[in-house]
Amino acid sequence: ALDMVTQHASDAIGFDTAVGHRYVSPTAFTFAQRIAAPVVFAATYVNREGRIMVTYERPQSDDPAAMTAEYCAFLQRHIEAVER
């Protein structure tokens, strides 16, 4: 998973979350653009009632750098939403 990168590649972008610093590489988004594959972000967690919640979000841009920034923001929002 892109959000679990701890040993980051030279092109990885670091960002802070509620659970620590994470890195995301734009490589997957660059590859998706190259092969014209659609990209959808997904977040899955179990809520207080024990139900599985899944959120899907399509990036606004098809530019790999912009998608990387959008994905970082997506992860930050969803990580912060999890109650600890």
C-alpha cells in the first residue's frame, strides 16, 4: 500500500499524519497515467458500531504530481478521522 512506505524512494514525498510521518511515491500514479488506467483512492476502517466503512474518491487531476498531493491529503483526512 502506498501509505505504508517507511523506507522511501528518492522521489517520495513525506507528510505528517495523526499516526506519524508517512511517505508516498508518485511512481504508481505515473504508471497509471502512462497506461491510461483510472485511479481511485480508497480508505477502509471499522466504525464504533463494528461496521466496515469504505470511502472511494477519484482524484481531481490526472497529473501524477497533483494526484500524489491529493492522495496525501486524502490519507491525512482519513487517518485523522479514525478514533483512537
